[in-house]
Amino acid sequence: MIVAEQKPLEEIRNLIRGAEKVLVVGCGTCVTVCFSGGEKEAGILASAVRMASRVDGRPQQVTHAVVQRQCEWEYIDAVRDQVREADLIVSLGCGVGVQALAERFPEKIVVPGLNTAFMGMPVEQGVWSERCQACGNCLLGLTGGVCPIARCSKQLLNGPCGGSVDGHCEINADTDCAWQLIYDRLKAQGRLDLLLEIQPAKDWRTSRDGGPRKIVREDLRLNPTGSD
């Protein structure tokens, strides 16, 4: 899941300064799960902005709505009428959601209400940890399901750096050494022989080389290449 956290209220208020009608749009997927942009958070933010604007003597009309997914047209089209009535939209979605709203409603000002942090998972109540950097060339089949790109502080591909202490990273003692985790997992599975295979230098072209990445599945397209 994409993990994000809400921007400070004052930063959001600076972004919407001057707008009379503000629409806060939450998202019902990842940011709902990490308690930063769901129905509850959108409602609280809208209320906080309304109250703060009244205290300042410059009251703003602030409403809120939540869509199931901000990253798809069919879902954000559901709030088209509310968007039409607003001067400005505050997106409580990830960075993709912000851009989707801005692209779908280019005549409207769209600002982020969240800071998108990483792709991760909840490891305990109220704690989320990064698990994937979307490098475009997954190695998890060779590393026991532990990602050395996201979880090793040095992104090493062929074993630990030698600086770990008692299974913890030398960069941060609160961080598990990814390669200790990999070793323990593969040993338990009887697959330590995988560590004898030397991995070549990482090909980062699958990550951020050449601009935004795109995946095209012609078998799923409604209008395949070459057809009207």
C-alpha cells in the first residue's frame, strides 16, 4: 500500500489561502488504511479549516467528499458536481491522486493535503514500514521475500556490508539488517545456495531512467494499437 501522512494544518491553509470555496477530497484505499486521507480524516480537516478561517475573520466554505480511488477517472467523476462548485480542491490522496484530479479537472486548482512517503505495510498498530521502491526489476524470488533495495540502507545485492551488529543495521540500530533477514529466511527454507549466485550490478533503467514509466497491456485495452 502507499503510505502517506497529512501535511501540517498551517501548510494546508497557506496552500488554500484566498479560496472562498474549498473541497477536500479523500481517498478510500491506501490512505484510508494508514489513517491519513479517509472519510474521517477528510471530515476533520474540513472542520479544522472552517474553524480556523472563522477565527481569522476570513471564513471559507469548506466541504468534503471521499471517492473509492482517486487514481481512476470513473471514481473521481463521481464528485464532478462538487468540484464544479469549488474554487480549489485539497486532495487527501497520494501524489498520483493529486495529479489525477488536476488532470481530470484542469480548470481547478488542486493542492496536496498529504505527503506521500513510501510503499509499505503496517508492522504494528500505528506503525508503517517501507517494503518496496518500485524498482521495476523484482528480486524477491532470490532473497526469500525480503527486498534488499527497500530494506538494506545501502541497497546491496550480494550480502551484507559487514557493519551490522547483532542483526541490526549500522546506519540505524532500530533497523533490522536486511541481509540478516534474508539469510535467516533462506536458511529456514533450506535455500542458502541462492546466496552463492552473484548478482550483477543493478540495472536502474527499469526504475527512473528516461522519464515516467508506463506499462501497456494490449490484450486489456479497449482500443488496441492500430484500431479506431
